[in-house]
Amino acid sequence: RTNRIPPGQSRTRKWPVLDAYGPPRIDLDTWQFRVSGLVGQPLAFTWAGFLQLPRVKVFSDFHCVTRWSRLGNLWEGVSTRRLVEMAGGVTSGAKYALAYGYDHGFTTNMPLDAFLAEDALVAVYHDGEPISVEHGGPARLIVPRLYAWKSAKWTAGFELMPDDRAGFWEENGYHMNGDPWHEERFR
């Protein structure tokens, strides 16, 4: 794509902090990341174990539903594809992913193809620095093909499902898919 800014968006060099309730308190000694649902073998990782997993780096743009875009982010973490492979792969019937956050039961849904895209990952670094708690650290889901609300902050894991299920913002009127290039902001 030659134009990296979707319709209705404006470029920012800042990284605004937006969330519904503020950052949760997360104890890294008890932190867990779970892979569940329609996978061969559900998995759970501790923080120390998660940091030992093979990492990828992804250079991508980040588009917020509130109409700003931050171009040229460098994310580092574990690819969603790798996590699913480690869990024995996708089993029959999986069509959607539901991501869980540590904040007040937050969830967000997305089609499996966006969740397993080559550039989707659970990031622990942004532009070479650990992701701050305000921006969703210690680990944040990054799904660059969709609006940023789909990139769940304070990620606690994900579930692969046969049917689409609205997450927090989707239950409150946001679009079920969230493609910034089609301006899928609200239902």
C-alpha cells in the first residue's frame, strides 16, 4: 500500500493512552498467559516461561478507532501463529479468536485470519523498550490489520472458537470486525 493512513484517520507521532478503566495491577510472579479453545492442547505460560519463547519483530502501523494513526512501530514478541502451533494447531471448526485481558474481564473478538496473520503477535517490546503498563504491558496483543481496540492491552490469553462472540467494546456498539481500511468503527 502506498498510502499507509486509512480513510478518516490522521497521523500522530505521539502514542495516546486510551482505555476504559485504567491499567490493572499485574503481579509478574502470578501472571499467566493461556491458549485455549479449539487447539490441539491448551497451554499456559508463566511470565518467565513466556519470555523464553522464540520472538519475532514486526514493523507495522497502528490505527485507533478514535481516528489517529501512529506509523512505523517496531513490535517484538511471540507470534500468534507460533503460540497456536505450540498448542498443537487449530482444530476443526475454529473460525474466530477471542482475546482476554487482565483489565476487568476485557475481551475482544476477531476473525481467525486476522488473528493468525503473519504480522500478529503478543508483544512485550515496542520500539526497543518494554511496553509500559499505560500502553498494555507487560504483554499486549498486536493485530495491525484491525483497529487498535482489537490489540488487547494487558493480554491474559486467547481462545479459538467456532462462532463469533462480541467482546467488551463490540457489546458497546463497536464493529465486530474493525477493519480500518473499510472504516468498520461502529455497528
